[in-house]
Amino acid sequence: MRDLEYVEGRLAIEHDPSLGIADLPSPAKERVFNVAYYFQSLASMVIFDVVDADIVVYMMRHRVRRVWTAIEPFVLNEREHGHHKGPMFSLLEDLAVRCSEVDEEDAARKLRLRSFPRPERTRIAAAANSDAEEP
């Protein structure tokens, strides 16, 4: 199982967040660090204007929120009681907050996303047009 899939799908099922991160068994701890540091690096590039924040936030918003949701209880416990007291993964948390502030309709407008017509959408649009044409 890939690290990302493990962190999002299995971590909280297999381990108690009261362990924090440092006290997780080795395979789980390595997976958490691999995933968290990847997104922490991405967050640092946003914070220091290496990459355009809008690009990262709009493109990665769902994944960043899922990762933060999965690791947050472990991180908060680690900050409070663990070996890494203090602002562990604070840049990642900041990126997760930025991502959570994105309105999906606003994102679609800003990105000007287009999609192919779907049969259901076509029927709905046709029904709406026929309703508008009737006197």
C-alpha cells in the first residue's frame, strides 16, 4: 500500500492518535513522515513564494485537506506531549487552512474548468430551455 493511501485510509484505524507520531511503530511512523514532509515541503514553497499559492491551493486542495485531517490528531498530540513539542508541521497546517477556505464554485470560476456534456446535464438543460420557451 502506498504511503499516502495508508495515511489517509489506515493510520487512524490501526493506531491511537495519543501515540503522537514519534511513538508510532516504525512502518507507520515512516509513512506519516514521508507524506507529511512531502506536503510540508509544498507548503514551504507556498509560504516563501517559490510557487504560486493559488496554483497549489486550487490544484491540491482536496488532497491537502485529506492528509491534514488524517494526521492532525497525531500532530496535535505530538505538539502537546511528544518528542517534537512546538510547531511541528505548522506550514502544512497553514496550507490546509488555506485549502479549506476555497469555495468550490469560486474555484471552478477561477480555474475556468470545462467538461464534456453528460447525458443527464443535456436533459436538464433541454428541459430548462423548453420551460423558458413556453409562454
